[in-house]
Amino acid sequence: MNGGEKMNQNNQNEIEILDTASNNLGQSSGYPGYPLAKDPKVPFKNSNYKDWLANCEESNVEPLLTEEDLRNALFTSINITTSLLNYLGLGPIGTGVNILGRIFGFLWPNPNELNWVNLIRVVEALIDQRIELYAIENATSKLEGLRSVVSIYNTAFNHWNASEASRRDDALKERVRTTFADVDSALAAAIPQFRQNRFQQQLLLVYAQAANMHLLVLRDAVIHGEAWGYKSVTVDGFYDRQVCLIDAYTEHCMTFYRQGLQDLRNRGNWNAFNNYRRNMTIALLDIISLFSNYDGRVYRTSTPMQLTREVYTEPISNNNWGNLRLNAAQFQQVENDLIRPPSLFSIFNGSTMQASQLFVGGSGPVHTIQRFNIRSQTSGPNPHHSTSPWIGRLHSPTPSRTFELNTPGSDIYFIRSIASTYSTGSGYGNLISGLNQVIFYASPDRTSATVIDFINLNTPFRIVTKDSHLPPTGSHPIPSQFDYTHRLSWISATGAGLLQPSGSMVPAYGWNHISAERTNRLLPDRITQFPAVKSWALGGAGSTVARVISGPGHTGGALIAMNGFSLLEMRFNSPSRQRYRIRIRFVNDFNDVNCEIFSPNIPINTVNFVMPGSRASVNPNLSVRDFRYVNVPGSFEMPPNSNVSVILFTLNATGTCLIDKIEFIPDDLTNLEYEGKRHLEKAKKAVDDLFINNGREALKVNTTDYDVDQAANLVECVPEELYAKEKMILLDEVKHAKQLSASRNLIRNGNFAFYTDEWTTSNNVSIQADNPTFKGNYLNMPGASETEGGTTRFPTYVLQKIDESKLKPYTRYKVRGFVGSSHDVKLIVERYGKEVDALLNVRNDLALNTVAPSRIEASQCPSKTYPIIQDGCLTNVIDTNSYEEAQSGHANYKKEHGMCHQSHQFDFHIDTGEVHINKNPGIWVLFKISSPEGHATLDNIELIEEGPLVGESLALVKKREKKWKHEMGTRWLQTKEVYEKAKGEIDALFTDVQDQALKFDTNISHIISAEHLVQSMPYVYNKWLSNVPGMNYDIYTELERRITQAYSLYERRNIIKNGDFDHGLNHWHATPHAKVQQTGGTAVLVIPNWSSNVSQNLCVEHNHGYALRVTAKKEGPGKGYVTISDCNGNQETLTFTSCDNYVSNEITNDQSEYHFSQEMNEQRSYYPNETINEQLDYSLDQVRNEQRCYTRNEITNDQSEYHFSQEMNEQRCYYPNETINEHRNYVTRTIDFFPDTDQVRIDIGETEGTFKVESIELICMKSQ
């Protein structure tokens, strides 16, 4: 039947004569939950909630709540939501309406009604988990206390707000302030009781309603606080706390809502899962979706909100299907079939349904609906119409009947469905089901109703009758055309769990809230808020088409995801000529997104703007603090009575930008003046607070450089068109403040205006200027870098030393700065020791977790920071001044050591004693990241004078300084001892004080010995950074320079090429078995047997004498030899046997052999207990070869963070674990040779065993 019968507009009972019932809003049910009068033409079995529980498989427990309790709880929730939606859509804020009184009436209707307990019982039933009686009693006792204070405050507010005269009455102001303080304190104390451990889920609706009241009370204080007599700074505090709590309360609700949802998914009953999702959306998510609109400063005028989320009533089938326990794959199939994927908001216009014969049991064929499609349209003018693909499959090739449902312009708010079902068993895949009859109740105008007996196949068998609707605002459980709250938006179906998937189906109905209007209309006197999913169309280039994704649950609907070159088009109607500003609520990940917005209908050019990035990845479970606002530059005049299209583009967005809402804000003069005046007042106050007095001669000690920057940002927000003169004056004053800040700051370039000038940094830090948290440049520190495989780590650091000449004696200095975000960052401030050793772990919440996170705009008009945590909001703020002494005498000096610091602004102190110009201890300020996962953004680093030390602080710094002097004296004695020994050995290497030539007797062992003494020099490098100079760096580098000169001279005088085998067998002729091996870090030539030989041909001057010097050892029997010969047969040989290795302190005929003494071993700081073996016998020429002086697994003493760099290897090339024995086992021998020709040959070999050669030299006597 395609028509409908017009109902009596004044008598809604014509609807109610049908035997109908709402879907059970608790657990799954195949029968109606709310019994009504029977309609003779509809077969129906009357039942109630308890009857169903008795028939359920799990009916052996007492019901968790009654049908009436369930209905009352949903009635309470949906009426509160409706009241709030209506209230937020009223005229300008502050007109006298107080929503709290209406909410109070629903929550506490009378002393005998337990609506709060019903809210607990609803969740208890939905998740099927009982709550202990003591938890309910504890919650209700707190609620009983709240009842009185809320009522008293509401009365006081209404008395004050009754008229213009009452609002000026001081006594009424005092009364409302007192009652506000009482209700604020009571709610803040009670709400934590509504998240008792183990029962957070059951108490969730109570928690949400209490949180809602608290936020509304704070909203009153934000809007009316100054009119009540509070100072503006106090009202700012209320506002800070309100915005903080919006996020905290929402986060708690979402956390435990998701937990309940996941628990039910794991149980496998899709019906119970969907019931929980639907009912908690109505009772919980819709409420918290309104929280962001409570911000009286973001939404200064009323802002109607539209809920675009879609919920589904129970599928039309019997108990066997509804109570199936599904595995994960089956569960997901049902979810995919019955729940429409995220899509643009659409209006249901109709459906084409086709019937065919379906065999049910032994009764013969029954006609049922077997497939259908959906006709819908987008919202707004000139809507886009679409028809979905067929849903379902026909059992036969052609349909037996076709039905057309056309309801354009009408809301379907109630559906009665009759289905034929037959179960062959209780398990999955044993049901045959199909629709026989559907009756729709629709209203075109919310005053009249139409009954459409759409399908009546009149062949029902084993029927199930279900009424599908959502709770109305009226007291009757069945909605009428006057009080329905939801309209039909979609019809879906599944064949999962059915015996005959072809032809058999289980349908379900999707519903939208009526607050989501069919049209997009601009409102001339208030903010118009269009959810992004009410766009007309989405588009883009290539694969970067904008798409719809699921929302987080607290936005009232889905979101639009844009990336690359994507677009969305919003169409709306402008009823009157009006100027508007456009604002977008969004979430963005790491990088800024360049955008364009334009309209083909209104005379505006393309406007470019930026959606700032968050500098962090976005958590899929978005929090309120993740959302931000951006104001599109300029304002736009909308023509009267016209349809307008606005198109938003993203231009090559590298990440994903999520659009929640697009808002149109009336840009009338009153609004501009209000906003401008507010910005001017805030800027004036911020600038005034910088200085100690009106004369502007000096800044307050507590005024930070970051404060000056933020004041400058506020001044920039003052509109020039209204306050040009005032803005110019404020700009001059804030520039003067910046100059004063720089002049007193002992840190040079503390705001990185000149990049990293004056700082010592690792090479991976960078200066950036793309973060709205900072004004201009800031320092970006990535994590420590690693070599491939992670064996070598290099920390990230920035360091600056304040010279001693800049400091005053016996003075306290403050070191402070601003951290945008950080992880594993160590801050060290030192003079006499680590006075400050703090670990900075600061959350990346400034772009998100500010006082008003949603208010951070592209214009960068800032708000001071406000870290967020749960309800308390303040409990995670580290008191950065906890170590500060009382101002009188700095009474309680406390060293800051190992402190974990989480606040964005750090502020520590450090004290000086005497000024030591010569020793120049200065003050060191270091930021260091030792882990690859660390990171930091920093700016506004300061070191300023606080004042002279007195009292206990003075005594303490003198004691510390005395200890430091003693430590320094010890260090100088240690340094002197090592320096004198090292210098003596180095002097002995050379023939003159200019180090122009080596002594003839100087061999490689002498140079190594001297080098080891140099390497034992203490305090060469900074104790935190092994490549930053320390107190002995200058003398160390001078000695190292002389060692390098010795090596250079040594190599220069050796005629043999590669005589130390550093380059393997280069320049040598070798048989196959001869090889060079690394032993203990030194290259050694190994002759393994008598048949191996190594040789080199050299050019010499035949009229000069030469000295051949060889350092080697023989292992095993036989002899090793090195022979030099010329072309005339002249020959000399140096012979080595294994007996040579055990001759203690052996001296050759020219006394050039050399052994290390025990004293030298001690000076070299090697491990004294290590046993010497073949591989640790020697250490040679480590300067010239990284492989010989660098252990890849070696960790420095700097907390095992990284290895020496190449430069450091060249400076510190020795093995700290190697032991040099008193008897090295290597023997150095020398022989003179006078060639008769200008060519000679060196041969190395052996007669038996193994022969190892460490170095071989040929020195011309002429050069000596």
C-alpha cells in the first residue's frame, strides 16, 4: 500500500491503538519491551522485560532492573540532552535563562524517585555486571548532599538574574558568589566518588551528569563572574579550570565507555553489543558531545549544535538469532552488514523493496521482502540525490511484488515490523527469516502524522513483531509526531547466521537525531555550526580524495579526513544579508597544512590560510584537547535569500587533517567591538604585569622572556581598525620589555634569534620557526643518533658557559626557560657541582592542552598553558618553585638533584661564592638527550640575577665553595704529576726544544710510552660530554700535538714504506701464507712457516750508512730473521729466537731496545690484574689507524651513551683495557749497514715455527 491515512492532529491516540513496543533498550529481546493495547489486525504476543528474562538462556538470575526503571532512565537522559540542545540554541548568552533548574527537575523530580539509581542500573544491565550495594549507597549519599547545594545555588542565581535592578544588587551578588563557591566545591569533591574502583562503568552515567552540572556551573561563573563582583583574574581562573575539566571529564567517560564496548564485543553477542552502543550514545555520548560548546569565550553567542551520529535499533528477528554467540569473524560480518560505513549525513527519502517466495518449514511458501535499496539526499540546498545498491538477494530470479516507499520531506519516527521466522536449531546458520509487513509512521512538520501501511503480504507464519523507535521526550514510551527525537536514516540487512542467505534476511533500522537539520541554514544572530559531514560533496586529486571516518564518540558524529589535494564543499542557505567570519574545528598531525577557501556564489577571492600542525602523531582515540580552531582570515558578506557554496581545499597536506565542524560567526559591529575590547584589555593587563611599576624602568624578577613573547602575541591580536593608537603604544612597551629582558639575561642568544650562535651544540640540532607555541625561532632537539646496529650512540646537546667575569660574588641566579615538549632531556646547571640535575619530561600538549585547547588559532592569539590530568586538573603540575626558599633570607636552600620535571616552564636557581677570574668556573647550562627516543623544543632560556645571598643560603654556598676549592686543589696536583712525567718523556724524544728532529735512539716504543702518559691526563673533557673541552684540555692538546709531531718525524725518517704494517702488506712482496693480523689493536706481520717470505726493494744512497731497527718476537723452535742486502752481495741479518722473549730488560748492542717499566704501567691506568697473552702483548701506533685504537663496543664514562668520535680517536688512541707488561716479549734490535749500491732489499723469514714482526725501520745516518 503506497498511500497513508491522515491522522487527527489533536489526538495522538490513533497511533497508540496499534499493539506496539519499543525495542528493548537493555538486553536482547525478540519481543516488545513496553506492552500496549492490542490491535486485532496485528498478531501479537504481549510480553515484558521480566518475561523475556525468564525465557532467556541466562534467566537464572534476578533481573538487574525493571522495565519502568529502564524507561525512566532513558527518559531522564534524553530530556536533559534535548533541554541542553534547546538552551544552547537560544539567543545571546546571558539573557536570563538558567538551564540548571531544568536539569535539576529531571535528576531530582521528587524525593521518592530514584532517577540517579536508575542511571546506575541501566549500565549495570547493559554490561550485565552487578555493582556492590555499598558503592551505590556511597554514590547516592554524595548525590543527596549535592541536591541541596545545587538547589540553593540555582535559587540564588535566579534571584540575582531576575531583572536589571536585581543584577545590580550587591547583596544578591554576594549571595550568588557564596552559593557558587559552595556548589563548585561540592561538585569537585563528589565527582571522584563516581569513579570508584571496579565500578567506573556502572557509575558512568552518574559521573557524566554530575560532570555536566559542574561544567554548567563553571560556565555561569565565566559568563557572569565579573557581574557577580569577581575580579577578571579570578574569572580567568574559573575559565581555565572549566576548559581543563571539559577534557578531563570527557576523557574519563570515553575511556570506560570504550572499555564496556570492547568487553561486550569479546562476549560475541552482537545484540547486547549494539544495545549498549545505542543506549550509551543516547545517555552518555550525546551529553559529553555538548561539553565543548559550553565554552563561553569561544561561543560567546548561542550556538545550536547538531548531532549527526547514527544509531541502530534491534534487528528484526527472533530470540534464537538475537542471542547468538558469534566468533570474531561472524561478529564482524554482522557489524559490517548492519552498520553503515561512515558517510556524509543524508536524509532518508524512500526505498524500493521487492518480495519473493520464501519456504518456511513445512507451511509452504511465504512471501517476504528479500531485497531493497535506499534513496537519500544530502543536506542543504540543491541536494545531491543518490540510490544505494540493492541490499539482500532474491530467492527466485524475479520478484513477485515491488513496493515503493516515498517520504521526501517527512520524518519516519516509528516503524512496526512483522517477520516470519523459522528455526531449525539454536545455533548459527539455523534460522530462516523475512519481513512480511512494515508500517511506517511519518510526520512532515512535527504537528501532523501519516500512517503508511507500506507492505502487507498477508502470509505470516511464526511471526515476530517488533516496534522500532527511540525514546521520545514525552512521558509516554511511544513517540508521537509532537515529541519524537529521532528520524529514520537508513535500513540495512544481514544474512549472517541464516540457513538460506539467498532470500532470507534480518533487517535493522538506523536513526539520526532530529537536532541534525534537513537543511543547512545560516542564523543571523548566533554562531551557525555545520558538522563537516553535512557537506554536499567530497573530492580531491588522485588518491587523496577527502573521506568520512568514524568520530571519537564525543563530537556528536563522524569526521572528514583530508590529505594531499582534497576538498569538501558545504552548501547552505543565507536568509539575510550578513557578514560572517569562518572558523574551522579540526585535528592535525605533525605538519602545518596549507589551505584555501573560496565560494563561487559570493564576491570573495580565494583565501589562503594554515591549519597548524600539532608536532605529534594523533591518537586514534581523539581527546577533546586534540581539537583546535583556526580562523579563516577576513570576513564574508552573505547575500540575502540565497544559496551559497563554500569549498575548502587542502594543498598537498603531508599528513591527515580531520575536520569536525565549520562555523559561521556573525561579524557585526557589536561582536567586533566586544572581541576587540576583550583583546585590548587582555593585552594591557599582560603588558602591565611585565613591569615592576608604571614607569616601565625594569621588569619584575618573575617576568620571564616567554611572558614577554606571549604579551607581544596578545598585543598583535588587538584589532587596529578599532584601537590603532592603543595598539601602537602597547607594541612600544612590549618591545621595551623585550630589550630589558635581553639586557639582564646572562645567557647569550637565549631565544635563538641568531640561530645557534654562542651555543655549543651537537650537529643534529636545528632552529625552526614553525610552531605557534613559540614566538619566532625555537630550538628543536631530536633524539640521540646511532650508528647502524645501534653499537655507537651520539647524544644530542646544547651547552653554554657563562663566563666568570659576568658573575657577582655571593649572588643567587635564576636559570629558567620554556619547554614546548620534551622526553628524556637532562638539564644540568653547574658551578661547584651538579646544583641542578633535572629530567625534563614535558607532554606535547601546548598545541592541544592549553587553557582553551580549542581556541588556539592560526592568528596565534595565545593562552597561557595549563597541563591537564583527570578531574583534578592541577595535580600533575610540578611546582617548579618547590625548591625556592622563602623570600626572606632564602631560608630553605635545597639542592635540585635528580628531579623529574614536567611543567612547560622550568625555573631553578644556582648560587655563587667568590668570583675566581683565573680559574673561571663560571656557570654551565646544558641540555642533553641520551636516548634515540628523546626529543625537545626549547626557547626563552635565561640566567638572571635574583639577589644577594643572606643567612643560611650564604653559609651553605661558602661551605660548598670550600669543598670545591679542596677538590680543585686535588685535581691540580693530579694534573701536575701526570703533566711533568708526560712532558719529560716527550722532551726526551726530540733533539731540540722546537721538536724539529727525533733523537736517533728514539723508537716507536718510546713514542707510545709517552703517548700513554699523555692519555692518562685527567679532566681533559667535560664529564657529561666527552667531546667538549674540560679543565685540562689546553695542556692535553699541546702535548698531543707534540706526540703527533713525533709520529710524523718517525714516519718521515723511515725509508721502508709501511714499516709498521698499518696498511697490511701494501708495498711488500709476500708469499701466500704470510699475513698481517690485528692483535690487541696493533698490526703485526705473521710469518707462519719456513716457506713464507716477505720482502721490499728500496732505493738508497750508496755512499751513506743506514741503521736497520726491528721489533719482533719468535715463537716456537727455529729462528726468525730480517736480512738487508744490496746488489753487490753485501748483507746483514738480525736474528730472533724464542729465548729472546724471556730475557729480562735485554739491551741490544746499541741499547735501542726498550721495555715498559711498572711505573709506566701505573701511569697509563691500564688494568693491573689482566693476564698478558699473545693478543695483548703490545699496542702500537694507535694514532694513525682507527682500527688499532678504537674498540667498536667501547663505551665512554659518560653513562655508556656513545663512543668517541674520529677526532677523539685520533686524540685518545689507546686501549683502556690493555695491560702493558714489564717484559713485553717483543725485542728491538738494530744493526748498521753500508750499501755499495743505490738499491737494497729487505727480506723477512724464518726457519721453523712462527715469526711475528711489529715494526721495521731503516734510518739514514746522514739525517742523524
